[in-house]
Amino acid sequence: MQVRLSKPTDDGLRNEFVCSLTKGTFFHLSGWGQAVEDVMKHKRTDWLAFDGDELVGVLPLTICRSLRRKRNLISVPYGVYGGPIGRDRDVEAALFRAAEQQAIDMNAGRLELRCQHDPGFDLPASDLYATFIQDLPDEVEQVMKEMPKKARAEARKGRNRHGLMLEEGRWYLDDMVRLFHRNKRSLGSPALPLTWFRTLMECFGQDAVVHEVRREGEPLSAVLSFRFRDQLLAYYSGSADNADRQYSASNFQYMALKEWAVEQGIRTFDLGRSRKGAGAFNFKVHQGLEPQDLHYRYRLVTDTELPSLNPSNPKTHKLQEAWRKLPLSVTTMLSTPASRLLP
């Protein structure tokens, strides 16, 4: 078996392999790492494993600079799934060893593997996050019936009482980004630049879809989703102020999005990662989705502790409060440089 760094000419073969493997995820595709490199200026350094001429393993990896100017290896930045995937555990272990040696050679802070499933590595771990994945029914009518009673009532209220409509269109991307920035500011967190989203739309083509919830022509919420095999990953979203309180926009949005997915023949709905105990985590539980632990692993090289720049850390509260007080125009401008340091 040979383990080597990937080349651009490998991307087609690599994507075919990712799509063929059960463990493969949307974030293992070459396009995600390329978008990170093009927009965020972090260098791709993916590893591939071959058995003869046969590709048998992939480890997407990116060199990212941190707030302290250290270089870290992350699989994958700006994504929720990553880590080595391969024909078997031996292949995945070989990929890890190659990345570990790279981290040591470059005197990195850490090697971070955002694994969806337990990789079996004896490494420091984080249990901060869970993901939410749900099988979809065969019939559109079953979507609402399978929702918990309270969430079903709220979604029905949005449709029947408030006349909410879910519309699909790539032209709704700017609305989604504007609402996304507004929500991130209210959370005290930098957002991502418009160029990031436009690059993803261009890179993934028809597999990147935007939906918007509208009421009498007014945009209330929007979501950017990605199709991968027979899955739909609802990944980025934003909503107007009081859209949920007044119109149950989010309850309606995800119910209607699942209905759309069923119509498209999609079998699995992925509502993405949330920090355990956070508001988004509780919302997804109330939608009837079961949390599944994510298995993030860290190989600390020069770092002495796991990364802690997240809302669970009390030390970040002052930073969050300061960010919330800034005008939206200022946080939008500052989000571009800030997001490059928060992969």
C-alpha cells in the first residue's frame, strides 16, 4: 500500500471513491477543500492511499492558521465531518500516520480530525457536538405525520394560518447570506463572506440548492443545502427577526424542505451539527431528530490542550457581547478576515 499527497489530477477518482464508500461524506469531496483554498487561502494537503493502482482511502486535510498564528492541520475546516475514510481500518490508520508525521514535521499546533464515526484512534477526544440525521418517508404526506405533535402544530400554523411558502431558487442566495449574517451577529459570532457561498454554489452546481420561506413576498428565512448521493444536508440558514416567534418560520421551513426532498427522491435528511445543550440542538430534538455523537479526535503536537474557542467557554463571553453590540455593517465587514482564523 502506498500513501501519498493528492494531486489535482486525482480529484475525479477521489470523488468517485468518496461517493462509493459508506463512510464518505459531502465534506470529503475535493470541491470543499478547493473552495476553502480559493476563498479562505488555507492550503489543501490531502492524503490518498493506493493498493497498487486502486484508490482505497482518502484523508481530506488543510493547513490552517489560528488566531495565535500557529499552523494546524484540520480535516475538514468549515465542515462538520472529516477524518480518514478507507476500505478498512488499516488503511485509515495508515492515512492518519502520514498526517501525524506531517504535523510533527511542520511543528503544527495540532492535527484535528472531525470524524463522524469513531475512528478507533487512541487520541484526545471532544464530546461537544452531535449531528442529526433522519431517514425520510416514501410519501410527502408522511413527513408532517412523523413530526412530534408540537413541531407539527407549529409547521401547520405557518402554512395554514400565516400562508408561508417555500420557494427554490439560486437567486435567493443573497437573502440567505444577509439573514445568516444577522443571526450570527445576534449570537456574537463572525459569519462567512458572500464570496464563500458563491464559490460553493459554483463549485457544486446543481447539488447546491437554496430555499426561501416567504410570506406575501417577504423573505422570512432561507437555507442553503447540499445534495450528496441520496442525502440532503441542510447546512447554512438564516431567519429574520421574530420570524419564528410570529410565523413559526423555521418549523415550517424544515418540514417543507423535507417534503421537497421526498419529492426529489432523496432518502436521508441531515440537519447538521449542533453543540450539545445549545438552542439549535434543542430545536432539532423538538423536530423529532435523534442526536448522534460526533467523534472528533486531536493529535496535539505543540499545543498543550484542546481548542476551546467556542460558546461553551466562559472566556469567550466578553468577545461575544462586544460583537453583538457592533453595527451589522461592521460585523459583515469584519467577518471576512475573522472567519479565516476560525476554521
